[in-house]
Amino acid sequence: MRNLYTFLQFIVIFSWAQNLFAQPNMDNAVISTIKIKDHIHMLQWPGAGNMLLLSGKDGNILIDDQFALLTEKINKAIQDVSKGQVKFLFNTHYHGDHSGGNENFGNMGATILAQENVRARLEGNKSPEKALPVMTFKEGMTVHLNTEDIFIFHVDSAHTDGDAVYYFPKSNLLHTGDCFMKDRFPYIDRNSGGSVKGWLIAVSRILFVIDDKTIIMPGHGDLANKKDYQNIREAVSNVFESVKKAYNAGKNLEEILALKLAQQYDATFGNGFIKSNALVKTMFEELDKSKMH
Ligand SMILES: [Zn+2]
């Protein structure tokens, strides 16, 4: 019975992960290197999360690490920029397309740092010990490496419950993790503690910290600016208000979906992983759940 349960659990997790991170051909994946400053690069493969490489006298520092199968290619891209092992690896959150390489980099000697819920969730997933962050924080911390003061702060209950954003004031650069995907509706992972309400608050907090010149590295998509981020927040906020209104008027999910409340944003933000119906459904479920409490 126990075996059957484990097996079923595996199937559920496996198909969930497949849907979420279905990658047709990682063999042919190419990691692109985009220079932002002499010492800061974006490493990118569009099938998984954007990585930030900070190099210099303190060694290589990496934010996020995509999938384990790509570690070799990622490390090659790193070595082409700056020779030497990854000394510190920071995670923006626990999803596999951002932290899947943790074990490999951990085995190569990287010290992993993340918000404490990232460690808890990776432990819950039975991740190997070497994949776990050895340094965790609750609200935030500042690290001083390679001439940068990196302000790391936790935004509660947004994309997941373990999101951290990384701000480099000197270079006016921000890595948002998946609290922002350029030109796409956000993915609110309610099963991992995310919430629409929390995401809206998180984005307000983040927007307060940055200015019009800030270079934003989103979790997915190309480099962006404050205006891009504001536009998405405004869209999500508008849709959420409409959904709330319909929900409070007593409409059920089917009726609300039929109203197509996010349709006006379909062309701009609805072409990614989250379509407008999925966003509205997430909003409905959040409203419905909070009412039951
Ligand atoms: Zn994610």
C-alpha cells in the first residue's frame, strides 16, 4: 500500500513537473551570454530561468542555475566569462527551472544561499543534501562581493512563499526571479504558498526600490525596465479588481471565465505559460479560499 502510494505520488509529481517544465530538447540547449557590465552577465536559455553571473576578485557568484542536465553547459558559459568555480550560488526560489542545478554546483564547492522556505521546500521534495541552501534568511540580508553590495530581500507569498529578489544599488540592477516574467502574466503558484494579493504587494515594494534607469533581469524573458514591470502590475491589478467584483456579485467560476475579464491583455501578456483563463481561475480560487476561512 505504501509503495503504491509512493508510486502514485511520483506519477502526480512527475506529470505536474512535466507540465510545468516540459522541455523538448535540452540536448540542443544553448546558453547565451549577455553582457550587462564588465563584471555582470546574464546567462540565458529560454526554456528555464534567467541566471545572473557576478564575477571578480571574490570569485564567481551565480543567481539561479536552471536544470541539472544543463550544469555542464552553464559552467562552460561561466568559464568563458571568468575562470574559476562558482563560490556562491543564490536561489530566487525553489522551482526546478531555477534551482535544478544546485546539487551539481554544491558538489563543485558552491555555497548555496536562499530564503528559508526554499530550503524547507527542497527538503520536502527529498532533494539531496548538496542541493540544499546552507545559508538561509527570513526577511533579507546584504552580501558584499565583487565590489557590489547586494541587497537581498524576501517578498512574502508572491510567486511562491520563498521568493527573494536581488538588488545591486551600485549597478542599479535587479534580479526578480519569477516575481516578474517579461511580457507575460505572472505565474502564481498557490500550491507553493504564492498568492495574487501577495504578488501585488510584492511588486509594489519592489517598484518602490527601483527607478526608471534600473536594469531588471526577470525570471524569464529579456531584460526589462520599471515601466515594463509597472504595466504588468497594472494589468494584474485591474483584472483582479474585475474578478473580485464578479465574485462578490455571486458569480461562479464558469460564469466569471465567460466574462473574459483578462481578454484585453491577451495580446500583450497572454502568450506565455499563463493564459488569461488560468490567471482568472487562480484569482477566483484565491478569493474562494479566503472566504472559506
Ligand atoms: Zn518559478
